[in-house]
Amino acid sequence: MKFLDTREEIVDLAASLFQRGYSVGSAGNISVRVDGGYLITPTNSSLGRLDAGRLSLVDLGWNHISGDAPSKEVVMHRAMYEARPDTGAIVHLHSTHVTALSCLTPNGEPLLQPHTPYLVMRLGENIPLVPYYKPGDPNMESDIFEAAKEARAIVLGNHGSIVAGPTLVNAVDSAEELEVSAKLALLLRGRDTRPLTSEEINALMSR
Ligand code: 13P
């Protein structure tokens, strides 16, 4: 599918995530870097029912320029763009299996083992877990910034995921891969498994 413009692309991909159960209600938000700033989904909007003309436009300093009021998670998005200057888009979801895993994993313990190639190829070997913060809490900024320097996907304790990509399509694909990997981790929990070996992981990284 060729998107005519970034606003339509946000609306279409957000609706696709919503229709397939990756977000429910008004959970989740999306941002895309555009000339002179960022487009971000409005606070309390449903990813299933966005209006292209009402998306929030903020300037490079994240000041609101037009559209509805931006997501309360602007600080989280900003920290990720600042830590990873190659980021073109960010997807934040409360998808079920990632969130379940974020509730089961103590701080500091590895969240996901490298079991499958697409997890490693898309998101790297380690997905950091940032401790719980109230949604929109500006105090999370430094934790997100530090974690994002090491990884393009972060899991937020008792909350969900935040995934960066060079394009929105890439960030959406990676957020979906993270959710499916979390589902797999829950299916495999407590079982003897064979994670990928370091050699297999190195071969994927040097693709
Ligand atoms: P917003 O509606 O403000 O974007 O917040 C939704 C959300 O997912 C909070 O984590």
C-alpha cells in the first residue's frame, strides 16, 4: 500500500493495530517525525478511530502547534527520539502479552530470551525493562533515555511497550514482533527450551 501522506498513514496503521487487538479503548499512541516537528496522536483518542485532520502537530521543542491536545506520553516519545536520532516514528502499545510479561518480570531480570530470529533481527538481543511509572509521569524521561540508547524497543513495567523505527511501517512491524515474542515467551515459560546460540545471534546481527 502506498500512503499519500503521513497523516493518512498514521490513521491507517493505527486502525490496523486496533482492529487486530494490539490496542483497545484509548490505549496506545503513535508519533512520526515530520518537517519542523512531530505528528502525535491526541490524548484519549482511540487508535481505531483517529481523524487525520485532528492529529496533534508539535514543533521540534514539543510545543503544541495545531490539532487536538497531544498524548500525555510526549515525554516518553521525546526521550526516545533524543536517545536515538535515527528514529522516524514511535509506537506505544499496551498489548496483552507484553504487558503480562512486564507484570511477571522483576526489575533487572531479562525479559525475553532470544528464541527466534525475527525478534533478534528487528529488536536486538536485549529488550530493557524500565520500572513502573504512572502513564505520562515526566520522571520516566531519564530512564527511557538511558534504556533507548541501548535498544530500539523498551518494555515499561506493568504498562506496555515503546518501539522506535526509522519509519512508521518499521516501528509497527517491530511492535507486532515484540508482542508475538512476548506471547511465545509466556507459552514457553517453565519449559526446557533452546534459545539461539551466540553464533546464531551473531550471524543474524551481521546480516
Ligand atoms: P494518551 O491517550 O494520552 O495518548 O495515553 C494513552 C496511553 O497509552 C497511556 O500510556
